[in-house]
Amino acid sequence: MDKINQMHPFIIRSFLLGSFCIILSLCGKSLAYGQITETNSDGLPSQNITPAQIDSVLKLFDTSDYIRSNKLKEKTIDWVISESEKLKYNTGIARGKNLKGVLLRDQSLYDQAIELHQSALKIAGNDTMIMIYSLNNLGVAYRRLDKPRIALDYHLKALELSEKFRGDLMVAQRSACVALNSIGNINLTLNQPEQALEMFTRSLEREKTLNNELGIAINFQNIGYAYQAMKQPDLALSYFQKSLQYNERINSFVGRSICLNSIGEIYLLKNEPIEALKNFNIALLFAEKTGDDYYISQTHSNLGKAFLKLGRPDMALPEAEKFNTTAIKINSGLLIKDSYRLLSEYNEKIGNYKLALDYYKYSVDYNDSIVNERNSRYLNELQTIYENKKKEQQIELLTAENEIKNQRTIILLIVALIVLLSAIFVYFTQRKRTTQQQTELKLKLFRSQMDPHFIFNALGSIQSFMYQNEPGKAASYLGQFSSLTRSVLKNSNKELVTLEEELETLKNYLEIEKMRKRNCFNYKLEVDENIEPDFIYVPPILLQPFVENSIQHGFAKKDCTQGMISIKLKQGPKSIKIEITDNGQGINSSLKNKTDNNHQSMGMKIFKERIHLIERKYKKTVKFEVFDLSEKNPDLTGTSVVIDFPFIVPDDQSRNY
């Protein structure tokens, strides 16, 4: 469901626009400098138009209310654009196109609205406020088209400009609030209610400072949405009611319609359909006054659900059909999907199971198309990150190699110019430094191998999950995988990370693998109470290869829900002991089932190389053992990995290259 802040930020009162008409038509005065000028049939100046007159007309849109389907408003905007183009007045053109874009967006003509907002952005020049306004409007339009990631990009740019703006601080703060609200709504779309709540709360604090009642109403409503998504209906209801009070105070038809629909939905959730129906009927009255098909269709949807809940399918059918017709008219994929689902529920209720199944299939098809489009865009973004990361690492390696070559040349020049004893001293000193740099260079190389290897496997997991045709879980899975990817990429430039960071990344990986494997295994993580994870350093992605082997190979033939991975960490006097045990088929059995007995996983190979280089650099010994549990007890199956990792005190370079 679209949120309140998808509307134009200034919802204005009708009597002000009426006053505007009276001033223009009766007084016939120039809007600039108080000069008398002729007006056309709409009360707009018709001769000797100046930029100042255009600005005066535009100013009325900042202080007056929009009335949907009001022909005078549309003619006024067209007049602004036309006269500004004649004068080549870019500010007037850009502001007029933005206003026309909002007008078209409220009529569900999103593609035309986007074209106007993009045109306004191109001709904005150095006018920061027009740029912010255009970016926010583009974000809202794309969000209405169910393209949250494109919308998020525009809102983040608008928020960045708002924070840096040093002009009218009140206008900048209002623009920032719009961006924060929109970002919060996108978080809700991506099933991230906690992040959404944070955005809405930040926006609410600013709106209270500005004493903007509309903004306060919007944020109360959106906070209610966040709590509803967090399965806290009573708290959500209280915020919807607070929002309704503010919307009644400012006489907003749109706000009342949205609030009443939300309140009714909570009552439906509480199994109180009569109370829900009362709210939906009032909501429809306000929605019809707005003339916005988007909100009208949603109200018909809710009325249909309420009638079905009351056991009145005969009254539910007209509402469901109106919902479907309007959803197809405005071409909203999400609304079309929901309308077919409602028609399916109606036919199931009256016993027409064949038609119910057909409508259900239509709903699933629309849902799949929406999810596939989102996931395809997201996978493309991940692939781009992956490719850019590889290029950055390759450039880094080449730069480091060139530095080493240059240092060797300098050494030869020094040897040729100074006495033998000094030359030998300098030579061996420089050789030691070069050896250390080569060791660090190799460490970077193996990290560069590890990052693409890890991301490649995870991308395969996402594709596999998507093919399971469970879009709801896929969206949640993608959100969690996004967090894991950021963690991996953040640590990829580090030789050592804290144990706490490593365990957090590992737990994140285990959770998404559990989702992909449909809880086919569980895991248990036990950390000795004497361990202080913030002060112990280990290489990044140290444990993941072993956990991955347990999941991919150990549980390959394991009955579902029987798999268990145990991870125990104990502190010794000079080292930390890590034991990873699974109850899978065991490493010996796994190797027998492979066609290539010499097979060794890439993760294990990179692990051994990294450990070898760390031992060389820090003069420490890492003990490492992998064995089949059946070797020690024939009654047990599974694999155990024991790592004895010494305490290392890293320098600044080891923490972050």
C-alpha cells in the first residue's frame, strides 16, 4: 500500500484556491509590482508577461491547496510553462513541469510524470531547490511503479542535497523530511520495518520542529505502518488514530481516506468486520473526493474483504470487480495481483473452485513478474559490485608490484654509490622490507580470491532460492544477503578483523543458508565467557569455508532437520581454540562419493595459503586439524575441524590496507 508521503508535499485547502480565482478574475491586477494588466478568461495575465508575474503565480502553489480534477489549476500550470518558455525563463519552466508532473502522477500517469520531472531536473541548472524537488518527485513516481531501488537512489540524492543546502533552511528541512519518509517507505517495501521506523522517527522530529501539521500527520501514519509490519497491531492502531486527528485538523481528504483504511484493516485483523466496515465506508467517501484511482481502488479492496469476512459474498463481488477494473486501469502490478487474489477468495467462498484457482494463478503470475523484476535488478547490482571489486583489487596489486620494482631499482643505485659495508647494510635492510611487502602482497592476492569465491557461491544460493518460486521468502532472503554482502566487502580490505566481526558475518551466512536449505540443519554457537571478542583478531572469513563444507558436502545426503553444526570457542593462555563439528556423512565418506579423489575445495586451499603467510609475517604457529568422527568413535558420523589460532596484536596496516 502506498503511503501518505507519496502525495505532493503541500496538501492545500480549497478555499485558498477559490480566493486565488477571485483575486485574479475580479481584480484583474498584475501579480508583479501592483501594475494593472489585462487578463484572459481564466483570470491570468495576458499581456506584457514578466518573470516576476510568473513567480507570483507559482508562489500561490506554495501556499494554496491542490484540488484534484480542478481544470483551472491545470490551465494555470500550462500557462506558467507556456509563458516561461516564451521568455526562456528556466526557473519557471522547471517549476511548472514539476507541478504538472505531480498533477499527472495523482492521475496515475506515472510515465508522463517521470518524463516531466526528468526534464525539470535537466534545466534546473544551479538551482538546488528545484533539483531537490525534482529528485524527490522522481523517487515517489518510481515507488508507485514498484521500482523501489531506483526510487531509493533518487531520494538519497535529494536527502544529500538537502543536508548540504545553505539557503532557506525551513524549505531544506521540509525537503529532507520528504526524502526520509520516502526512504522509510522503501524500507517497508523491502521488508525492513525496523529501518523504516528509524527513518519515520527522524522525519517526525524535524516536522515537529517545523510545526508542520501535515508532516506530523504523515509520519504518525507511516510509523503505524512500521509497527503493523512488526506485528504490533495495537501500537499501529494508536498511531493511525493520531494521524487521523491531524488530518481532520488540516481537512485533508487523502489523509483521512488513508487513515480510515488503515484503521479498518487493523479491525479486520482483530476479527471485528462490522467496525472495519464502518471505517471503510467513510474512507470511500473521502477517497472519491480526491479523485485518485489509487486510493479509491484500495478502499474497494478493503470493502470486499470486509464483506467476505461477514459472510456476504454477494456484496463482496461488486467491490472486488471495481478493485480489479481500477487496478488494471492504472496498471499497478501490486494492485492487479491483490485484485486477482481477492476474486479468487470470493469464488472459493461460493464454491466455484475452478474459477478460484484460475484467479489465484493470475495473482501468482503477476507476483512472480514483480519479484523477478526486482530480483533481476538486484542481482545486476550485485554483479556490478562484484566486477568493480575485482577491478579495484587488480589495480591495487599492480600498483603494489610496481612499487616493489621501483624499490629494487633504488637499492641497486645505492649499492653502486656507497661503500661496500654501507651497501651491504642497506641491501639487507631493504631486502627485509621487500620480503615483508611481498608477503603482504600475497595476502592481498588470496583475499582477492576469497571475496569473489564467496560472493559467487552466495549468488548461486540466491538464484537457487528464487527458482523455488517463493517470492515472499526471496525478498526477506535478499535483504539479509544484502547485509552479509556489505559485511564481506567491508572486511575485504582488512588482513585482520575482530573476532566479534567474524562471528557476526558467520552467523549471517548460517542464517541465509538455513533459509535456502529450508531449515534442513541447525547450528549452535558457544563462546567461552572469558573470551573478549572485541580484542581478539583473526583473518576475515576464517571459519566460513568449513561451515560451507558441512552444509554443501556433509549434509548432502542428510535427512531434513537432522543436520547440526556445533561451533565452540575456548580461550587458552596464548591462543583461542575453535572447534567446528557437524553430524553429516563425514569427510571420508564425502571424498569417496566424489569422482575426483584429489578434489580440494577452493575455500580450503585459500585458507591454508593465508595461514601460511600469516605464520611467516607474525612468527606465530597456527595448529589446524580436520578428521572424520568415525575414526575416533565408529558409532559417530560427521567431521570435526579444530583450529588453534594464536593471539595476534595487529598494526594499523593489518587492520586496514
